[in-house]
Amino acid sequence: MLKAKTKNISIVLYKPKYAGNVGAVARAAKNMGIGDIVVVGRRDFDDEEMRQRSTHLAADVLDKIQYFDCAEEALGDFNYIVGTTARLGKARGPFLSPRAAADEIADISQKNKVALLFGPEDTGLANDQLRLCNSVVTIPTSREFTSLNLSHAVMILCYEIFAASSPITSTEVTPKLARSQELEGMYGQIKTLLADIGFLNPENPDYWMLHLRRFFTRAGILSREVKIVRGICRQLTWYAHHKKT
Amino acid sequence: MLKAKTKNISIVLYKPKYAGNVGAVARAAKNMGIGDIVVVGRRDFDDEEMRQRSTHLAADVLDKIQYFDCAEEALGDFNYIVGTTARLGKARGPFLSPRAAADEIADISQKNKVALLFGPEDTGLANDQLRLCNSVVTIPTSREFTSLNLSHAVMILCYEIFAASSPITSTEVTPKLARSQELEGMYGQIKTLLADIGFLNPENPDYWMLHLRRFFTRAGILSREVKIVRGICRQLTWYAHHKKT
């Protein structure tokens, strides 16, 4: 059985509101062997409150939290981003159960940096952040009360990853996926090209781009494939300009 | 799979120390459809602290907590008692994983009252309480840090019980993939375009095409996505010719 490489997995908290929750997340993550936390969009947490909830045994996780101002920057180096949402209507699927996601992550984490992305306590992730995700997990809950505490949601996903192992008989391990940064560069280039040739409606350029983004993130495009796509775009752009003159 | 009768399941907290944890347990339990909490050996919890962590949506769970002075009295009415421990040496087995216990509980809860028994935050259950249990669960953790927050331990077990009884793995349904015919039409169109703009080596046009084919087949491209790609190719071709003249 193949175990997830927890060293390649990080918890990314997007704009968490409460210091206590950040501490509780650190504890939950470390219980399940995950030592890296990234916090986006806030840094002014009450230290004592965080440490009280992490307990001193997870203090090292708090000490090495990495702070970023925006999601794109925080996620740039990751190859695979797993979003979380309670609202099925908000994002487009496929939505994975924590268990199905854990199986996938156990495999992908062998050769790729994986981010588990969680939104703010009150609103969860918005479409702007969900768009960056390769897959989206929803944790099943009772219909009566669907809102999970942030650290409880983190715990369930980390627990499933810890418990998961994929059969080693499937010798095929996911090769190196493109990093988020590479993808964003590619999307920018495609968007410019499609606007140039009049394919994108200037009033709503993101409509078609969203379809393309969905396809590429679902597809799990490799780093070397991004280079091919960008090479094609470059050649198309060159050709278009060349023919103009 | 048989759905657990959550109405027959109660969380029994033996001498919990922190009001905040009792509140967090109420929230976790209700998230997973369990509404009954029993507290043994203490009743003087700070109400505000409990309610803050339960959120108002689980206030009803707090309102109907049953308090008892000793474990024997609290557990007297239950048919099946599931203990929890982190220390395998302490109690005699068999020790169940949360998943194995959840399967058992889903079955037993159909006709029996089930107690999920959790010990104090610092020491866990002692032999005196473990002796009352029909089975004992241990939650797997990293060896580096085995001590779970009380509400996290409750959440994992409740989540497994909830997951055992709902068809959570079937949320993902693969939508309509493109037919081979559609794919071949798309490849032909891409090949023509890439040859037109000088991206493909005329002596070996299939080299890059092979990379693209591999990517698209691995990706599992949808019928509607093939239409988008073909639309883009058409526009690119039109643009190229339009600019020529």
C-alpha cells in the first residue's frame, strides 16, 4: 500500500478570521502528520490564542506558518490544489468526497506539491479561489446543520489522507503536474491570443476562459504540456502579427 | 449500505475539563446528525463559552444535555457502548478503527441505543470506564503527536458513522465524453491549423500531434469542450486568412 507523502502536502487557509481556529488547525494537521500551514490575507493573529489551541506540541507548526497577501502568490508553487466547499451550487463539479479526494491525493502527493485550500469561517471559498482548484471536496453533513468548524473540516480531510493508501499495484504514479504559476501564465497568454483574434467577447472575456480553465485543471496538465501549449500560442501570435504587416 | 439510526446514538463525555470543548462537541455531533449528548461527572461549565463554540445552530443540543454523576448511571440505559482510547496498552482489545466501528454501529444502532464514550482531555478513559465498553476504537494518528482535541476525536467518529450510512462516493458522475469521431475531427483541424502557421515540422507532423493526442485522451475531454476547441481553431484559421488578404 502506498501512503500519502505528507511532506508534500500543505494546509492553505484563505483569510481565516479566528486565531483559535488557526491554532486548532495546526494541532489537527500535526496529529495527521502534516506540518505545513500557509495563511493568506491576514497576519495579525493573537499569538497566545493560537498557541493555546495548538498546544505546545504543535507549536513548531505555528512557528513556520508562511504568510501571503494573495491566493495566486500563495498557491504559485503548488502542482495540485484541492478546494473545499459546503455549497454545491457555488462551484461546478466534480465534487469529491473526502475519501475519494484522499485516494487521489495519496497518489498525486508522491511527486507533486499539494495544497488543501480552506476558505473563511463565515463565507467559505468564493469562485475566485475555487477557479484555481484542480478538484473540489465537499464534506458530507446532516442537512440540518451543514456549517463545519474550520478545524473540524481540516481534521476530516487530513484524517482521510492519513487513513488512505492506494494499492501499489497501480504502478502508474501521476507525473509532475504544472505549477499554479505556470498555469496562470498559460491562461494569460491564451486569453490575450483569443482576444486578439476576436474569439473572446471583450465585455465578458472570462466566460470562455472559465470553460478552458475547467478543462485544463480537470485534465491535470503536465509541466511539459504547458510548454507545448505556450509554444503554439507564441507561434499563433507571431503568425498573426507577421501576416498583418 | 445500512444507514445508521443517529437518533439511537449518543455522545457520552466522561469528565470533560473545558466548556469550549463541550460546545465544539455539540457542533460536531449535530453536523453529523447526532443530537444527544450526555456529560458525566461535571455540570459547572461556563455557559457563554459553551455556546460560543457550539454556535447558535447547535444551541438545542446544549439545551438538552443530560448530566450524570457517575458512568454506570449514565450508561445504564444503553445497549452498546463504544469506548475510545489513544493508548493501545491500556485496555484489552479488540481495537477497532473508526471505519470498522462505524460499520458496526450503523448496524447495531438499528435496534439498539449506542453510546460513544470519550474520556477527559488530559488522561482519556481509565480502565474503570473501558471495562464498561463493548468495543474500543482508536483513531490512527501520526506517531509524533497522538493527542487529539476532544471535539476532533468526536468529529472523526461521528463523520465515519455518517459516511458509513450515506452514498457519499457516488457524487461524482462523469459527464458525456467526446466520441472518437469528434476527437478525430478535432485532431484533423488542429493539425491543419498548426501546419498552416508553421508550428508542425512538415517532415514529421505527427511528433507534436502525438503529445496533444496524449494530453486530450488522458484528460477525458467532453463533447462540449471539443466544440469549444474547434470553434477556437475555426476562428484562428479565419483570422489568419482574413489578415492575409
